[in-house]
Amino acid sequence: MKKVFFLVLIVLLVLAFVIGYNTYNFKVERKVVEPIEAIKIDSLAKERIVKAISIRTVSFENEEDFDSIQFELFNDFLEEQYPLLHQSSEHKIFNNYSHLYHIKGRKPDSSPIVLMGHLDVVPIASPALWTVHPFAEGIQRDSIFGRGCIDDKGALISILEAVEYLLKDGFTHDRDIYLAFGHDEEVSGKRGAAEISAYLKDSNIKPHFVLDEGGAITQGLVPGVDQNTALIGIAEKGYASFELVTQMAGGHSSQPSKETSIDVLARAVSQLKQNPFPRKITPVLSSFMDQVGPHLDLKGRMAFANTWLFESMILDEYEKTNQGNANIRTTTSPTIFEAGIKDNVIPTESRAVVNFRILPGETIETVRERIVTTINDDRVQIRLSGEGFDPSPVSPIDHESYQMITKSIHEIFSNTITCSNLVIGATDARYYAKVSPNVYRFTPFKLTPKNINCFHGVDERISVAEFENAIRFYVQLIRNASIIES
């Protein structure tokens, strides 16, 4: 008995030592980056972003609602407000409203950089809930209000302001610079980003990196971290909606069958919800944990430093929130359920649509296979609804371009942690995987518990100070990325 006791004691001591050793040595090796002196931003920049927001470049699901006049106005706005860019670049327009600017550098054989944005915005779903006009209020209480100021005209205008600033300043650069602005990101990006990226591929242009929206600087949104945390998306989830249809005999509601098309379909949807996709720590999440873990309290550091032991506990914690759950599994969301035309008629056909956001490592086909296996009922017809797409490739964090982005963040935003992250929504960036392995997603605006829901929501806004710092970030990023050291 004593031998067993001592053996268990030794195992526990070894385990404690390994856990303690890993926790103690759980650190992020980073070069110290000193903040730089803030450049002065043109006071007219505020007026230009207000003007950009006032142009109602709304993307509607119904193409008949598309207002071409507003998009023509935005074309005119770009040319009028950014004359140096138009004088200094080759400018191509795709499908009338998407733009690609090419500014040539001193070393045309070097790989260029691509900065992205989109000029379209989502409709206003609840105008009565806004405290200001979503397109015409401008600046209120030191903040810029309006649909699109975060998603994504704020970034687009910040990029334009940065480039115009550098051109005015006489900045010379080695790499070519491309600015790619789509006009239909909110409704798939097929006529904008998809065609621009296809053009780059056909032209054999291989960017050093591509930067689009998708990440942000978060305050109070990463549990256990007090510092501002810049989340840089290195991948995004895939997307697929599947239509489920049952067709069975109908009839009068006074004489129902034991099972109707609604019964069978409801059970199928319930089966999908009750049997979620398996949860897992993906390489993207593991990378995030490695970078944010050292900044957590002792309990958090211990868990993240020893995932081999605490994986189940970590996944339990992630599962507690919608955001966390979306990071550890392919999610299942029934979004449409249709059946019946009259309250006393049993329908012959019932239909549901279930949306899946697909985790890297899985595909549309593996999702389909799991749906079929989970439902396990031949009476349910299963087919892809619309066009989906697989998860994007995962971009590296050990590449020079990722370091350029993180360095630029630290130079403009002091006391900020930088971490790679998974983007759970869709961006235009996914189209660029075919032209560069280094596709990143980050916009230098701050998201907090107070404003996290305002983009695509009510009272979308950014502070004037944030907008000016965003311009500074893009100026510094272009400077850091455009000069090739000999």
C-alpha cells in the first residue's frame, strides 16, 4: 500500500512540476516597439468621411433596390477628394463601381502590398431606434455617426487619407501599392473583390500581403485581459446553407396522420441542434491562446500553457458564450422554416433552411455528410441552398508581413497586445487566398462592450480620435511595408 501511495505521490509531484514549469515559461518573445510621434491629420479629413457616409451606397439583397446614382456619386467623390491618388496611380474600375488603384514603386520586381476596403453598407433595419440620422448627422459629441463608419467606409477613407498624406509628403516607396475597394461586399463580393482578385491572379501579381477588415482593437472583450487587444484575423470560417424538404400526404387537420411533413422536418432540425458539430481547439485558436495566454491571470496562464491537460476545461469555458462557441465548432443555425397555407390544412410539403459557419479543417462536403448521418431519414431531402464557400486557408504568423502589421499597431497604439484570431463572419479577403498566402484581417478601430453591436446595428459610430489614429496606422504600415531593406 505504501508503494502505491508513494508512486501516486511521485506522479502528482511530477505533474505539478510539469504544469508549473510550463506556466512559468509561458511567455511571448517580442521585440520592444516604441510608440512614434503622432503625425498631424488634415482637419478636412473629418469632413471627407462625413461626406462619404452621407452617400447612401447601400447593398440590398433585392437587386431591384440597387441605387446606381449613389454609387456614381461615390465614384465622383473619390476623384474629387483624392486628386493626388488619381494623378499618381493607374486606376481600374470593375463593374462600374469597384476600384483598384496601382501606385508604382521604385522596385517593380518586388512583391506589392494590397490594402482593401469596401464602399457598400447594409440597409437601416430600425431607423426609429437611431438617435441621429444614419446618413446625414455627421459629427456629434466628438464622434462620427453614420452607417458604414465602422463597416467599412471608416477603414476605406482612412486608407485613402493615409495615401494622400504620403503622396503630399513626397514619400518614396520600393514596393508597388494596390488599393482594392469593392462595392458589393455586403451581398457576396462577386462583382467587386472576386473580380479584382481574379484580375490580380491573371496578371501574375503576387502580393507580399493583403490586409482587409475583420479584426479590431478590443477593450474588455477578451476575458481575463485588461489591456487593449488587437485581434488580427488569419483565417475566416466557411459558409453553407442547406435546404431540408419533406413531402408527404396532407389532408384535413381533423384527421391527422401519425406523422406529417412538419413532424418529420421538425424532428430533423431538432436532431441537428441536439447533435452539434464536435468542439475542438484548432491551430488558429491554439495560436491565439499562445499569444494571449501570458497576459492572463495565474489560472488562465496555467490552463493555456497546459492544453494537453486542461483542453476539456478550456472548451467548456468557450462553450458558455455564443462568441466562444463559434470559435470552437462549426455552428448550426436554423434560419427559415416554412410550411402550411391554412390552419385546417395539413401541408404536403415543409421546408427549412439551416445555416452553417464552417470551422477551418472542415468543408461544405463534410458538413453535408454529417447532416445526412445525423438526420438519418430518407424522407428528408437535403440540398445546398445558394452558393457556399469553404473556410479560408490559414495565413502564417511567422511571416515578415504579419510582423509588419503588429509592429505598426504597437507604434501607433501603445500598451496594446496583438493576437492572431479567427474571423467568424465573411469578408472580401477570402477571394485573395488565390493570389497570396498572407491574407490578414484587421481594422484599427476600438470595439468595446458598448459599441460592439452598433455596426450593422443602431447608432454606428467611431470617435474622431479613433479615425485619426486609423489614418496614422495606415501611414505607418505603408511606411514599414513599402521600404525593402538591402
